[in-house]
Amino acid sequence: MKLSITALTVLLLSAGASAQTACTEPQDPIELLGFGDAGVTLSYAMTIDDEATGQGTFTAEVVHEHGGTPVWVGLGFSETGLMIPADAVLAFDGGEPEKYRLTERASSGVTATGGSLDEASFVQNATHSVLKFARPLVDGDSTIVKGSNKIIWALGSSNSFGIHANRGAASLTFEACIAETSSPTEAPILPEIEDEEIAALAEEDEEDPWSTPAPTPWSYGGGGYSGNTPPTPWPTSAPTPWPTSAPTPWPTKWPTSGPTTAPTAWQTEGGEVKEDAAGVLPPAKVDCAVPHNSIELVGPNGQGVTLTYVVNIEDESTGQGTFTAEVVHEHNGSPGWVGLGFSASGGMTPADAVISFDADTPKIYSLTGRFSGGVNAASVQNLQDHSFEQDETRSTLRFTRNMIVDGLTPITEGANNIIFAYGSSNAFGVHSNRGSSSITLQRCDPEAGPADTPAPTLPPVEQPTISPAPTQPRGERPEFAASVVLADGVITMNYVVELDEDDANNGYLIAEVVCECNAWLGFAVAESAGGSMVGADAIIALPDDNEVTKYSLSARNINGVNEVEGGRQTLEGALVDQNATHTVMFFKKRLVEPNEEPILATGINTFLWAYGFGNSLSTHKARGGFDLDLADGGLLEVETPGTYQSFWATHGTLAATAWGILSPLAIGSSLLRDMIPSQALWFKLHMFLNMTVFIFTLIAFTLAVTALQLGTVEGEDPGHFRVLTHRTVGLAIMLLVLVQVLGGMFRPHPPAQKPYGKEGELEEKAPARLYWEILHKGSGYGLVALCWWEVQEGIRLYSERFGTADLRPAFWATTGIIAGSILIVWSIRKCSASK
């Protein structure tokens, strides 16, 4: 019998070891992940001293791989799964771990309570921070139980006490450790091994063929899940001992089973390729003219396209070459247009894409806006070998384009942001699905063999038993039963209902809401009668705070949006994630809860959605409502108020023209009246321009009121002159303009010519005329300044809402040139007259 040195060592250690489980040492490592798929590893041990009271000891080891930037570490226990209220153990640089009570989201609400920790330590080195402690199961305000517990954790941005840089929550099931002892096992009788055999075995160990650590679990990032397909349960740590060296290449999939031997190297004789030991020929060389690297591109609804590509580099210095692609969409009987594009940011705009419609030749399009007006054929059309074919089940788009083209997003060897989309029909229109991925493109090497050459198979590896993973989408994405696409594809809701075994009317709604936006995201259950925001129960995700929380909506302004009390924060596994293009909210909510609108497992529910202008909670940028039967996935009615973009565009154009051009000209006609040949002419010009300003302002005001009214869900208050400062100031301007116009029409008479005076010699101004001029001119100048601010604020809001170019610089340049020119000429003439 022949044994390796490693195997011999393991046998000897096993023979002499005690068969007693160490219940004081943390075991069962669990990965706790927060924002950006980063987090900590928790290992624990639980001992129960008194089953009646639940008293015992919880020992924990929290490991953070900081990679060179050590930070403070904390682990806590919360009845609700939220930061407030909770108990936590925190450790900072140079200090011993201490217990803290968390009562507020501020430093004043983090209070040290002291005591109750045993064997506490906090150790940091160049790469890791390790927090260890033991505490009673029943201790003060928090209790740890055998079974389900809600855990919170956090990491700082430095070692000093301050706001966290990352954090998370998880529902974990803890098992008590049972120390089992038995009589020592007699050591096995081992065969005698000669010194020569030991030396030979040592040489074999030096050739151990393993190295790379185990693949990490799959991860979630920005609307898609990636990584190896996990077995159940997925291991969070490697078997012991983990192999120390690896074959080349490492397999691309986790092995589910394996032969006992790996394939041997290919043999050659005289330069001719021969069969291997198993009689199998090696793969043929790659044809670099044909796409062969395949990638699945998946959108928010879990479906997508298959991209197969090949990259050929022709000029190393410039990176010039060709990119050949084949994009396949399995439409299953509902063909639609298909597009593939490249974006510097990963978003739809700005980008350029190759799009093809039914019977149309594929073309390159420039994407500058999210609506039809922003999709235009590019000035450069240099596609080669392009085609678009459709049959009963699939659509196939093929093309070749140069990698570096002036005016187009460059394609590079390495990381590229790729976007895709397809429509619900072959006619040009809004997409029914789309997605964005960062893809690493590899050049073609004809000597390397196909990219999907089978990896060497490995012996099966026994997987360790671990505690249940945290309830969160990064660890285990549910099998959703249905999807609902809303707001022209901007919002997608994937969901499944889990009913209680003993109550068919209650259970959980598990939902994933995906928004093509970078903003806070909300979902609400409305009163079935009206579907109004007021009175609804909402779930709002705040990406910057990494929080998904329940809110009550009592009014349409921000003061009416309030977090519900801690006892009602019952969401499970709630998380928010965000990348450059999407925001994703995940939650698990009870269908029926006290003091909340019930969610019907069978029947019609009225739901609302909304998202904001940014990550800070404020007024929504867009919102809507829909009726949905969760039992059969029937989307009965979608009420998405129109954006009425044309109304707002006209509103802004009229306001900018009135106050950026016409109003300065009206003032200029008065200031420079002596340069106008006829005194009557300047006054007519002044009156005409001011009346035009009034008419334009009135039309702009009417358009705004109408757009708000038409864009509001029936039964809701449109909030015409509230919510935004822009709206309140707009009403004030309309009233002031009306007063200014009426004041001009009913002004006191100017002084008349003296009866016996010289020509042009006037009587003194009456006091009423004098006061009127001061008020009219002063209020006029102030009104113009207020309107300039109002117009530039409106341009900003329009640009953010509709994704258009910010035209504020153009407005200020135009207005500045006109007003500045008038002011300079007036100043020169004043100075000349004073001399």
C-alpha cells in the first residue's frame, strides 16, 4: 500500500485526536454581504445552560478583509432587523470591544453600556480585522435565541468612531452546540514504511496539482446575478484541508462529479498532433473570421439575448481592429426589433447602437435621449457583413464594425459597457426589454483553441455543512412567478407569493422592483377604492443609506412621508442595490399586517410606484399606479400619468423668451429712449414688448397648470403651487406680472408742457407720478431678476426629468449679452451727459 505524506499525517493526527466537539470555539462561518457585495464573515458557537430560561453563551468571531485600509467593525442584534433599536458590539482601533445601545441614527444615539462581554478582543493586521467576543444569550434589552435571530453589522470608513461605510442585516437561524464525548479511539495499526518510500512520497507531495482557492458564491450586482451556478447549500468556506495548488486552467464551473483521473497532455510526434492516452484528438484551431465567444445578456425581467463575438486586433499601437457580433433573441413567436450598443457610462444615453427593424438593413444609431426624438441614424455608417433574419422562434442580428471610429464609442480589448434592447414589434418604438453589462472582450487567438474548450474534470470534493445563508437576494434569488413591466419599461416588478400552510389568506409577497434610474425607489399598497398616494402604505429604498424601510403616506408633500414605528418594521431580507444605470429594491412582506392595507393573495390589488430625481428622498420624478391580481399575474389596469413633455417644453420656451429676451429689450427701450427718433415710438415699443411678455407668461402658466392636472392620477391633488419651490414662485410671478401690467395701464399722467415755457419745458411731476415711477421701475427690475432665477431653475428640472441637455449656459449667455449690451450703452451715455 502506498500513502502520501499528507495522508499519513492526517491519519496520525486523526488517531490521536479527542472525539470532543469544542463548543467554545466559533464554527459555521456565514457570509454577511452589504452594499457592493462586500461584507464580513461571522463564525459563532452557542451553548445553552438552561433550556427553561434560554440562558447560555453566544461566542462570535467577525472577520473583515479590509485589503489595507483597516476600519472599525460592529455586530449587533435587533428585534426588527433595523439599526434602531438594537444592541451592538463595536470595536475601534486601539480599544477593547464594548457593548453599545443604538437608539438614533446619529452619534448621540450610540451609547456604550459596558459589561457582559467575555474574552473580547479586536486584532488588525495588514489585510484583516478580527472582532471576537462572548456574551450571555439573555442580556439586557436584547436576547439571542436558538432558532431565528435578526443580525445587523456595520463597517466604518476608518478606525475612528464615525458613520458607517457599509452595513447590512440578515435573518439567521442559530443552532446550539452539543458537546459529545466518547472514549478515545484506538490508533489504527499503520503499515511500516521504509525511509526510501518516505522520501519518494515527499517528492510526490511537492508535485501536488492544486492551488486556486474555492470559487466564491454567486453575487448580485445592478439588476443581474452572476457567478458560478451554486449547489444547495452553497459552501461559504473551503473543505479542510483545501488543496494548495491548482491545475491550469482552473475549471470554469464548480465540479458536480468527476473522474478519478484528469486528461493527459496532447502528444505530438514529429510536429504532428496525435491522440491522447484516451484516444481523443485535441480541438481544432479557431477560425477568427467567425464569432465564437458567447455571453448571455440578461435584462430586468430575467430574459435577454445571446451575444456571440470575435475581436481581431490589426494595429497594436492604436487598438484598431474589427468587432464581429451575432445577437440572437428567442422571441418565441413574437418577433421584434433588436439592437446592440456601446456606452461610455453604461447608460442608454449617450451611446451608439446597431439596430435593425423588419426588412431593414442594420444601421448605426446615435442615442441622445430616451424618447424617439433622441434615436437618430449616425453620421457614420460603416458596418460590414450586416444582416437581420427572423423566423418563427428567433431574431438574429449580425454585423462587423471597426473598433475605433471617429464620432462613435470606441470598442477596446478589455472592459466595455455594452447595452442591448429589443422591441415588442418590428416597428420602431419603445423597447420591451433592455439591459446593460460590463463585458471584457478578448481578442481572437487562432492557436488557443475555442474559448469554450472543456475544462479538465476534477475529483469530487465533499462540501461542508453550514448554517442557513442570510435571507437576501445576493445569496439566494427566489424563483419569481411573474413579472410586470411598467412605465414603458423603466420599472419592472418581479414577484412571487408564498402562502402560509395554515392560512390561505396570509403569507408573504416577495418582490424585486427594478428601475432604470439612479434615484430613491418606492412601492406602495393603496386603498382599493381610490389608488391615491395619501393613505397608502409604502416601502421606500434609499440607496445612499442602504435602507429599505416602511413608510406611511399622509400627505402629498415630504412632511407627509414618515417612517412607521419600529415595531411595524417587519420587512424581511430587504435590500437595495445600485449601479451606473439601475436601482434594485428587494423585500419580503407579510400580506396581512395590523394597521396596514392588506395585500390580497387572490383578487385585485392597487399598487403604486415612484422614483425620485436623485438618491435623497424628495419629490418624485415619476410615479404611477396599477391594478394586479397576484394569483394569476393579471395586470388589469395600468395608470401611468403622461409626462406631457411637449407641454413643458413649450412652457419653458415661452418663459425663457419672455424674460430672457423680450423683457430686457422692453427695459432697454425705456432706458435708451433718447436714442429712438420719436418719443411716441419708444413708448409704443415699450408697451408692445411688455404686453408680449405678459401674454407669453400667461400661456406658459396655463400650460404648467394643465400639464400638472392631466399628469395626476384621478382622485389625487396635483399640488399645483406646492411641493416644488419652482411652482410656488411661478404663482407669485404670475400675480406680480398682472399687477405690473395693470399699474402700467392705469398710471398717473406725466407732467405737461408749461403753458408759457420753452418747448420741452415740463411742469413739475405730481407726487403720485413720482411715487408710481419709483414703484413701477423698482418692482420691474426685481421681477426680472426673480424671473431669471425661475427660468434657469425650470431648465434644470426639465433636463433632470427628461434626460435632455442642460441649456442653462445658453440661457445665461443669451440673456447676459442682451442685458449687458443695454447696460453698457446706457452707462456710456450717462457718463457723457454728466460731462
